Amino acid sequence: MTFPRRSFLHLTLAGALLALAPAVHAEPARGGTLTLLLPSEPTALVTVGNVATPILSVSAKVTEGLLKYGYDLKPEPQLATGWQISPDGTVYTFTLRQGVTWHDGKPFTAADVAYSIDLLKRIHPRGRNTFANVTAIETPDDHTVVLRLSKPAPYLIRAFVATETPIVPKHVYDGTDPLTNPATSAPIGTGPYKFKEWVRGSHIVYERNPDYWDKPKPYIDRLIVRIVADPAAAAIAFETGTVDLGYRTPVPLADLARLKGVPSLRFETRGNSYSYNVTRLEFNLDDPRFKNEKVRQAVAHAVDRNVILKVVNYGVGQVAYSPIAPGLKTYNDPAPSPYPYDLKRANALLDEAGYPKGPDGVRFRVPLDYNPIGADGARLADYLRTTLARVGIAVAVRSQDASAFIKRVYTDRDFAFTTNGASNLFDPTVGVQRLYWSKNFIKGVPFSNGTHYRNPKVDELLEAAAVENDPVRRVELFKAFQQIVAQEVPDLNLYQPEFITIANQRVHDHSLTADGVESNLADVYLQ
């Protein structure tokens, strides 16, 4: 399959039509400072080994990808100007952009791309399965990269966005531990903004890259990322104009209606189609209580997803039963949970599991950790504590910052169950397989198989779907996978939030691609 450049005639006709059309946007203004609000501080500034939302928010401003994607997920050039896929789907050839330099002045070449993809295959939370079939990476010259696959990977052409497959400088990372390399906290890239400083707990500063390959972009002089952990303070910051932009609904949902009445603010839901998220309850299957399937089934019966969506997320989103988000309509199985809300059945299952109620009405006590990234974690934990008390499970909610949460769940394995969010991304092989594939249980790697779920049949179905070129057969494989997981309940998928981007009206062109604010923001300008 070939994705050729548009012909000269096509471009000429398009230019003529644009010349005749009335101007929709003013000419982008140059200069100024854009302030982006983040509710949680990143633990790193590049998505090499961690894909937590705060890192996704900043990574692409410095380190770019081979491709970018329109709202419809069709690929467009970024560091690659052309690409070809062999008819059998096993050879990908990329033609790289010439004249690009790293922020330290070194030339960008195919060696950087080859190094980056090999690195991501080894240490990236999703790279292990995204690039599982890549057996060789060839660089016949400085501006050509060839990926050779053992089997087809029908999802792969959509995996080269900057946050998912960041291209990093080989000369900076090679021979070092990439997770502790200074560039993790002071990145060097090819992007429109150069890293300037990171004042922990306060802000990150990026400055305009005057040597950016896509001139005259970027238009703004400076990008400041401001950390505002207090949700109420975030709402006030937008209301008073002290911040300009925030995404993934950066304010309390309870404040949305009021903020929509502020004349200086605009609200946008486009720019979220690259990644659909699901909020989940994950069990630690090594925990002596939750390794018992009847206990997990009981918890499932004690949870009312409709109440959760309404109370926890103010109705903004939709209920999710399946491991695959409702937004991925092609693959999502809309069948409801085999364990509907039923407190009587939940109590019976806990009796059968050998956990009778004590004199105080408590069957057992258990800590619940919630992911602090995002405002819904604490509210969801409070709901779960209340509803599980009705069936005799006494929950102690435990809070911590993002770094401590990630270490507890993925390194120390010191948890019983946790609320978490999972990006399904653009395809289940990339966003979902990592959560249920037994081979992706890797201590220390965040947002991988945190439950320690192991089912050989599920592995077989996921691995088959990853290489299946027949779209009908691929859907069948994913549906079978969802049915098994629904029965075994290693986790509970609860709802898919709808993300809202908030921007001051002076901010233009902030969400032009499928990844919205997570893009490099090269097109953004202030007017």
C-alpha cells in the first residue's frame, strides 16, 4: 500500500479554490506567551518509558513523531515525508524529512529513528506489543528507514504519533539508562519548542525553536506549563485568565456549567479521537482476597455503573462494560456485564467465597488506592467505599502522589485493588492488549498488566488479532477476548469519560489533529 504525495495539479487546484474562498481565519499572529494548565505534575518530560497523562501533555512539544493524524486517523507527514507498506503488510518504508536538526545542532537521521523504535520496543509500556512483530530495522541511507515484520501489524501505521512513538536523539541516549538519562527531565528534540527550565511543583518553560523545520511555525515565543493541583484553583485560573489552555476536562465537572457562561472561554471536544479512555477498577490478582473469582464477581455485583457515571463524572461520558472502549465502535462489545448490580447476589457470593460477616458486619478490610491523575479518582474511591460497605467489605481509601502510586502498583505490587484510567488509543492491540497480555506483566513498567492477569486463551486471541489482516476475523477475535475477560473479571471497566478542552478565546488552532493538545502545538497562535 502506498501513500503518495498529492500531485502538482491537485495542489494547484486546491490553491485556486482556497484563493477564491473567503478567509475564515485571520493570519496567525506572531509572539506572546501561552500558558497551559496541568492538574498533575509530570514525572518525566518524554514518553519514552512512561505514558501517564501529564507526560503525554508535554512530550510532543519537544520530541516529535514520524507522522501526525487527522481527526479520522489518516496519517499525515511530520518527521517522515513519505511512507509505503508492502502488499503483505510486512515491510514499512519511511522517507525522512531532510534538513532537520536536533535542538543541540546535530543532524536528525535514520539512525535516530532506528534507535528510538528499538528502544521503545524494549521499555515503552505499549511498545512491547506495538512493535512485537518488528524483527529488523534497516537504514539504507540517512533519510530512509525500513521496518521488517515477521507478521502483519494492521494497526501499526497509526502508531507513529509523537507521544506514542517519540523519536529521540541517539547521540544523547545511546549507552545510557534511558529512564535516568538527563534528557528525561531536560529533553532534546526536533520540535517547535526548546526546553528551558522545570521548577518542580510550579511550572515548566519552553521557548520557541528559531530553527524549526516547519517555518514560520511556531508562532508563539514561549510556552509555559503551569501545575495547578487544586481543582478549585484551576477553575479560578481559567475564569480570571491567568491560564490560557487546558485539556481532558482540567476543571471540576461541577464548575463546567458556570464556566461556560464566561465570555472569554471556549470549549472543544475535538482532538480526542486518537485515544479513548476507560476508567477502571483493577484487582491485584496476587492478593489473597481478589485472586478468588467469587470475590471479584461480588464486587462487580455491588457496583452500579450508571450511578458512577452520574455521581462521579456528572454524566459526562458513557457507561463502559468492556475492556475495549465504546468509542472504538468497530471492536467494542456492547453487551452488558454478566454481573449486574445486585447486592443480594454479591452477599451470597462472598458467603460462598468463605468471607462471612463478623459481629460488626464486616467480612474483611482492604485498602483501595486511586490514581491521583485526574479529578475523578478520589470521588470514585469514595463511591466504592460506600457501596462495598453494603456487602461487608470495609474499604480504607489510600491517597498518594502520582509517583508513589505508580511505584506502589507497578514496582512494589503493594496494593489490593485500585481505580485507574487506561488509554485505549486508536486500536485494541496498542491500547488494550498491554493490560491483559500475560507477557506484559513487567514490574516497574507503569500502565502495563497491573492486575497480573494470566489466561493462555486470552493471550492467543490477542496475539492472533494483532496480526490478522482480515477485518471481519479481527473483530471476531476481539469479541471473543472481551467475553472471556467479562466472565473472569480481572478488572471492572466502568465508564468512558468525554474529554473537554478549555481555551481562552485569544487562543487559536490548538486542537487541529486527533491528539489535540497532546500534539506539538506548532500551529497555535494568540490573537
